[in-house]
Amino acid sequence: MPKRDFSNLVENTPSATVDYVSSVLRESCSDIAAIFYQEMLSDSEAAAFLDHNKVESRMFGMFEAWAAEVLQSSAAIQPKELKAIHLKIGETHARVGIPAEQVIHGTQVVKAFCVKALISAWDGQDKHQLDDGVLYVMSLFDTCLSIMNKAYLQRTLEDERNAQALRFRLASVDLSVECERMKTELISWSRDMAYDDWPSNSGKQSSIYASMFGAWLSHKAPLHFGDFPELDRIRGLVAELNGCVERQLSDSFKASDRSGLFADVRRLTDQVCFLIDELAQKSQREMDSRDPLTSLYGRRFLDGILKRENQIAHSAGDAYSLLMIDVDDFKQVNDTYGHAIGDRVLKQVAKVLTHVVRQTDFAFRYGGDELLVVLTSSDIDAARRKADAILQSIRAAPVNLDDGRVIPIKVSIGVAEYRGHPDYETMLKRADEAVYAAKTAGKNQVSSK
């Protein structure tokens, strides 16, 4: 059986049949878009990605344009371009996380609609024309699905490979240090509960989920420890710890209850710390693969991180931001001092990032002289403050050469905040545009989009 491909389909279908289908159905592109969009929205999982205002306002037009491309006449249809469009659609669906089965169902509904439209428009004269038209429509939309599914599967497999590699990468020698810091954060939080002036009206501020440890548990721990059962046990113990806060803040809580409460807190904290040690030892046995120059995360891991942060932000109503960092005049540094010194500049910038960003953030080697930071639980104002801090720290950390020369380092930083769009590529684009704006405005500064 020949593979499903637009070129094969067009070559093996008479032009008269293609033109007949196009003449009947192209006037219905708006109806086709409405049907497909409604089918997507009927699934709660898919609707979660389509309910953002900007997405909704654009999506209908995109579906309509897609139908118009698919139903071109024989003179206008471009099989190679049509294939490229569907490969991109499938890849985008996988990146955003739209369920494949819902796309399949929506396309099948559209196919049925088109067949019914052909039958309704038939004048009762040429039955062969109708039969050929129905066969072409069915093959056409089956080809659409075949190519989209191929791209969807390839992207999904790639994401899974990168997610697995990311877990290996996170199992680095620094993991033990990070775990010790998070244990210290947890112990510090539990000790704060012992103070008599613990604010009884603090509410959210008292919650362990609002602490540095809580943010780490939500954002980074799952990437470190994957599906290890100990992580679920930690989540359960942390929920109990947070229950201790609720007990203390309740109206029925008495001073005589404090000793029992804090005994529970100590017991639960000790259990969590023990499990963190267990997880760290397990993860240390896995492979690590840092960027060899900067020791930051490699770009191949970025998709998995952004996809997860998008899901967290969407479900929790939280914000996160990106910092795109471009070293100013990096080519000039390489041309003047050599690539070895250029490498030292990049390593110096990476070193600053490692010290300035939080344990819950992610710093990447994004490109040749570009780095990127994912700031979890950070709105645009917090992100700009962090960008300013990075800018000042880099200015204060020049590269000192052995001959006494000093190379100042300057960077342009672009800031972009999550705005609810399900495709994180739009956020990366805004961060990149912000970097360009910073460079256009004179470099060595921060800009936001």
C-alpha cells in the first residue's frame, strides 16, 4: 500500500475530481472551522489549551485557513506546502499538549461533514463524479491525519527522550548540595513555627507551599526524582506539615496544644529530610550531561521545562517569566582576544547566573552567546528586578587576563512573562524581541515585552 502523502493523492486523483470537491466545499470553510473548533472545545482536556482569549480569537481563523488550504483546486493545490503545513500542525499540537485523540475525532467529524455536503449538493446526474469526490475527501482528510500524527509522534518521542535525559542531567554532583539547602529551608520553616510571635493572621505566608522549599518541591523535585515513590511520600508528609499550620491558625488552638503540635512538626520534618537523602542517593547514581562549557542546562532540555511550567501556571494561576541574556559584542571579544577568552566570558556569565538565580529557577545555555533563565513563580516585576540584579552582578565581574588586562562584560537582557498562551514558543519569541529592543536601545540594559 502506498504511503499516505499529498503528492501521491493529487497525482492519482483526476483534476476534475479535485476541482469538483473544491467548488462544492470551499464555500463551507467557515462552517468546517466552526465544527472542528467546537469538537475541540467539547473535550475538557483540549479546551484547557483553547480557552485563552488570544488563542480563541486566532484559532477560528487558523482553522478556516487550514480548511481553505486543504480544499484548494487542482491548479492551486501545492502538495509539498500542504505537507509542511500539516507537519507543523502536528508538531505544534504535541508541543502544546493538545490530546491527539481529540484532533483525530475532530478531523473525522469534519470529514463526515464534507461527505454529507457533497451528497447534499449532488444534482442527481453524474453518480461517478459524486463517488470519486467522496473517495477523494475521505483520502484527503485521512492524509491530513496521517501526516499530523507522524509529526505528533516524532515530537512526543523527542520530548520523552529529552525528559529522560534531563532527569539524568539533574542527577549531578551538585544535587546533594541542592538537597542539603532545601533541607535547611525546610528545617528553618519548621523552626519558625516555634516562635511565639508567629503571625496568627499570616495565612498564605505561613503555608509551607509558599516557602522556598514548597516552590522547590513543586517545580524542581519532580524533575530530579521523576516517578520515584519516595517523592509521593514526601508530598503526603508536606501536606501533613501544612495541616499543622492550619491547626495553629484555627480559633480552637490553645497554648497548651503547642508542644504536641511542634512534636508533630519535628517528626514530619525529620521524615521528609530522610526521604530527601534517599532520593538524592538514588539520583546520584544516574548519568549527568551538563553543557561542557558553562555547566548550565543544555537547550535540548528547555522544551520539557517550559511545557511543565506552562502546565503549572495554567492549573495554579501562577506566573513565571523568562530572561533571555545575550552577551554584547561577543564576536568582537573573540576577534580581539581569541575564542579561549570568549569561552571564559561565557563561563563568567554562567557563574554569575548560578549564584544569582534561586534554587527553584533554571538556567540554560541557549545558543552560542545566549543564555536563558526560567524564573518560576515570578511575575514581570519580580523578573525585571532579577534581571537588574543579574545585569549589575555581571558588570561587577569582569574577566581578568594574566597580563593584567581587564575585559568588562556587558549583556542585554530581554524579559517576558507568561500571559496564559498555551504555546511557550510565543513567550520565547517575546523574550527574543525584548533582547533585540535592549540592543537597539544601546545594549547593556534590560527590556521587557
